[in-house]
Amino acid sequence: TWYCSFSVGHTFFQHQAADVHLNPVVPTIIIYLMKLVIALMMYRSVDGTFADLVKTLESNPSICVWYTIPAACLAFYDVLSFTTLQRLSPAQYQILLHLRTVFIAFFWQVVMSKRLTAFQWSLLLTCIYAALVTERSSLQVMMADGLSAGMGPYLTLIVQYVFSVTGNLASK
């Protein structure tokens, strides 16, 4: 319940932020600094001291690179969410954004070499169909205007999908 409330509230606040002339990198940096502080507090309270953390990072510097890849992808994803919400309504954004789960599932089975069952595929296709039904008016406008003219608002969402899939798969 908390997650849903924060997620929906976050989306509406981002949509309202489209009217504010602020570079989307600024709130993203603030959010990621807050996430870093929370992660460091959690590390300190559960896993050890900061000296232990420094020793671990010094003994294995490649670990920073492997954690930086998904973090960078998801940070770019967050920056693009502000841009996408300038062009789409929050409801439309939420519906289309949840399609990323379908793309992640598809690429996950390729990357992780685990096949989905027929039942799982039918559920994924049902999700795609449900999203297309809710967005049929947008699809009709896109087809009437031509794909290149109608695709403009969705290009940043497509790039968001790429960063989300890459970031989520790289973190596994």
C-alpha cells in the first residue's frame, strides 16, 4: 500500500514539475544523494564500519564498476521520466511504463537462459493487450498523424525502457 501510494504520488509530482523550469538532473541528483545516505546508514547499522567498506572497495575495485553500470542506467531512466511526463499524462505514463516489466521478462529469459512457460507468456501477452486497449485512442491518433509525427512523445519512453531493461538485468 505504501509503495503504491508513493509511486502514484511520485508520478503526479513529476508531471506537475513539468511546469517548473528546472533541469531534471537537479532533482535526480538530490534523489540519488538521499539514496546514497540511506544505503550508507543501512550498511553501517548492519554490515560493519565505514573502514570495512573502504577496505573492501580497495581490495576489489572492479566491484565499483559492476555496481556503477546498473546505477547509471537507472539514473538516466529517472532523468528521462521527467522528460516523458512533460509529454504524457500521468495515467497514460503509468500504463505504458508498466509495460517495461514485459520487456524485462523477455530479455531476462534470454540473458539468464531461463525459459518462460506458456502460461507465463500468455500472462505477458495479456498485459500487452490490456495496455494497448487502454491506449487505443492514442494509437488511433498516431496512425492518423503518421507514425513519425505521433511517436514524438513516446521516444523518451522507449529510451526509458532501454535504460530500465539494461539497468535491471545488469543488477542481477
